[in-house]
Amino acid sequence: MGLLRGLLESVLDNALAVLYTATATLTQSNTNGLSLLGTLLAPALPFFLTNNPMPDGYPWGKLTDWGNNPYLEYPKTGVIRHYELTVSRGFVAPDGYVRDVLLVNGAFPGPLIEANWGDTIVVDVHNNITGPEDGTAIHWHGFLQHETPWEDGAPGISQCPIPPRKSYRYEFIASLYGTSWYHSHYSAQYTGGVLGPIVVHGPSQEKYDIDLGPIMLSDWYHKEYFDIVKEMLAPNGSPRVLSDNNMINGKMHFDCSTVTPGDTTPCANNAGISKFKFQTGKRHRLRLVNTGGDGVQRFSIDEHTLTVIAEDFVPVKPYNTSVVTLGVGQRTDVLVTANVGKPSSTFWMRSNMTSCSPAHQPNAVAAVYYDGADTSSTPSSRAWNIPDPGTCANEALAVTEPLFPIPLPKPTFTQSMDIELYKNASNVTLWKFNGVSMRTDYNHPVLLHANEGNFCFPAEWNVVNYHGNSSIRIVVNNKGPVAHPMHLHGHNFYILHEGPGTWDGTIVRPSNPHRRDVHLVRGNGHLVIQFDGAPGIWAFHCHIAWHASGGFLASLIVEPDKVQRMDIPRDVQQNCRAWELWSKHNVVDQIDSGT
């Protein structure tokens, strides 16, 4: 691998040095490959895709976001949305600093996947990661997968990785609607670029004029992800990984004078920032997604009020705010009316990482132009006076209430799961969750073992079997000072309570508790969640990439009897046989948890 890396660095020096001078302005292809996100050429989205609409003019018919239970009913459109995603290596400079990255269809961020509520999404993923070769697997974040848990994309849990030069087809129902993203779940690979937005069009009680589409917020690292993991998991390594920059839709300037002395990597000071066009007087939908490796983001637009209408895949009763907080993996849909200033006005859009996020440069900006503004001008607006609260927490649960009410059921099982940091016998700093630092086995996914009736697992797989329990309550106790975005695959969990210290038994709004698939547990605090179990094996983990690499993950078995009776497609086994063959003749350099 070292020789190949040296050859790549030589190619980098020869091919890209000519693109840079001290005053270079990079092209979009230099910074983001084939992606148009963050440019004025990025198209607005339709209110829905027009293929085969149902009666009443909408593909979802008479279903609404306030009168129908989203977990029990969804439209059966019969429409298939087919996509091809090819993952390969490349060189781009999203912030001016050239990096060896992983691109999806030659783009960073990867292309948008779009569907209507009730459509079937089919994605053929082609693994072209070579020089050196590596496996991959794609997780469709927030999708329930209740009928297809083998399509969840977690290697060692729901599938084997996709071998290099091989392909795998994912097929699943868009049973929820709203904003999400896809990303690699193989090691910390997504921090190297394997990610992209997803929009599932559905009903909205709140009307708007223009859908500006995804706005992806992300910290950014100049080192290749595998090198970061190696340093972090070396003896006496630090679990604290500092990002180098912060970006909006994959773009942001970087001050090249701050590059470490001796680093000869090409770097340009004027990589450009993302730009957005507002139509004066119109109401715009913005789909915010935190796709970073670690940073908690605080998003705002100078002088504009944000109306929150959805969090993750859950429509909420609208509320107004000046700033939205998003942990890694969280999404928030907001409405913004362009009624501040004149048609010639320009404003700064901002996303700043909070004080609890390790970063060299935590602040990202983009430019918002009203339709009469000069798009080459620089905004001069002032930021909202919104001090960082320092709590590293989401908005108060009393503020965020789902639009469709679901009362909290009585739990059939309650469990506490502690978060701990420790050093193993080799002086490597790791995370324990529920008493175990998890390490997956790529060749033996938990789902396939359970499907064969084998429910005895190695302790390091960190498998928790809930047997026949239908409503499971988990009290997450954070024993350290660092906040964690807790993500449960396959569910929107009820959020009963969160706060400092230990839980006192209080439940916030039991008649209709908030629901989402990621929520922050603050440092030295607690998070209490509950979920209605669906048959399958579901990962429950911190969505900070470096913490998951360090073992912060568990696999939850729900209704094992039904898992054993599942008719898993042959393609899943065939992919495992292909991976087993490849891994037999190639070194799988798994130095972390693997997922």
C-alpha cells in the first residue's frame, strides 16, 4: 500500500501542480469534480417527480403529513427510481487544498438521489476503488428498511462489503419522505468523500414557492481518512481529531498560509464559496444536512428567520428560529422568505461548528443573492447575535413536536447503555458502548448468522438481543465530557428526555414525544429513547466517524424469530462469497471497528 500511495503522490504532483499559482482561482471541476452543488447552475427541485401521479394530482394521493401515520401507511406508487453510483479515487480541492478523495460518479458531494414517497429506489453501486483497492458499502441514512433489513448497508451487520471491481444492487421502498443522505458505512470512508444527498418528495402542510434542494454542512479533513484512523488508533494516539475546515455544499476558502511547514501539497487561497439565489418575496425551502465527520453545526442566514418544518424524516409543527443546530447525520428542513432588504441585496449564509467540535477553522460561509443582486459581489450583512450556548445539545424537546401525533406506548423492556472512553492493553484509546468496544467481522454479517438460527456471537460484535420485545426503552448515559449524535438504523425513535447528569424519570410530552433518527446526548448527560421494534438487526451508534471507528457501536436484534424466517435474496450471499474470495487473496487492512 505504501508503494502505491507514493506513486499516487507522484501523479498528484505532476498532474495538478500546473493548476495552481499564488493567485489561482479554481474551476468547479478542480474543487468538486462533476458536482454542481453550491453553484448558481444547481437547479431548484420540483415539488414532486411527475411520473405516474396518483389521483388528486399528487403521487401520494390523499395522504397528508398530519393525518396519516407514516409508520403504518405509505402510497404504493409502483414507480422504480433507478440510479447508478460508481465509487472511485480522484483528486479535488474543495477548499483549495488538493486531496486524494473518493468520488461518487466523479463528484464531491455525490449526485442527488430523488424519489416520491412510496417509490421503489434501486441503486447499482459499482466499487471502482483501486490504487489501492478497498471495499465499500452504502448506508441509506434514515430509511426504515423494515421490509428489507439486508439493504441497510452496514458491513458486518447487514451485509458483507462490496469487493473492489464488483457491483451490488440495493433495492428498497421510500416509505418515509423528506431530506436525507447516503454515505459509506465502511470504516470512516465517508469522510473521504463517499456521500451524497437524498430527497423524497412528499406532502407538506406548509406551502412554499421554491425548493432550493440540499444544503450539506460538513467539517473537512486534509489528511486521507485511513491515515487519520491509523494515527488515532496508534498506541497513545488521541481520540480527538481536529478538522481543517468547514464547508457548505462542499465549498469554502482555506488560508494556505496555515498549512503545516514542509507540506508541499498544492493549495490555492481562492477556491470559492457556495452561492444561492433567492427570488424576492418568495418562500424558499432549504434542506439542511450535517454530513460531517464530527462537527456540530449551527446554521443561520443573516437577518432572516428560519421556519423549521421537519427534523430528519419527521414533519414537525412549524416554529421560528434564528439558528438551527445539527449534529452529524441530522437533517432540518426550513422555510425562508426573501423579504429582507431590496432585490439587489446580498446576505451571508453561515454554518459555524460549536465549541464542542474540534476544529482548526470552524466557520463556513456561503453567499445568498436576491434576484436583482450582482452575483460577483461580496455580502456585507451582519451575523445574528446568537452566542454559542456551549451545551452541545439540540433544541429543547418542548419546542419540537411531530405534526402527526403518536402517544408514547408502555415499554416492554428497559435498558441502560453507558458511553465510556478507555485504553486497552496496547495503550490504544477506544470507546465502549454498553460495556463493549465493538469490532465487526466483514465476512460474517450478524443478519446472516441470525437468519441461519445462530444467535451466539463473539462479545466484540456487541450484539444485543431483545428477543420478542415490541417496545424498547434505552437510557444512554454519557460518562464523559464529549457530546455524541446517537443514530439508530431502521427507526425514528421517540425522544423521552435529554439533559445533564442522570435521568430523573421525567418524560417530555408523553402524548406526542419528539421523534427522529439522530439526537445529541450532551457531555456528562443522558438521552432516553424508545422505539417500536421492527424485525431485523439494527446498528445503534455514535455518528461521529472517529468514535464509530473506535468501537462506539452496537447491533440490536429485534424479533429474532422473524429474522430467522426472513427470505433474504441470494444476491446478499453472492456478494459475501465474492468478498470472501477477494479477502482470501488480498489483505483487508481493518484497523478499526470496520463500520
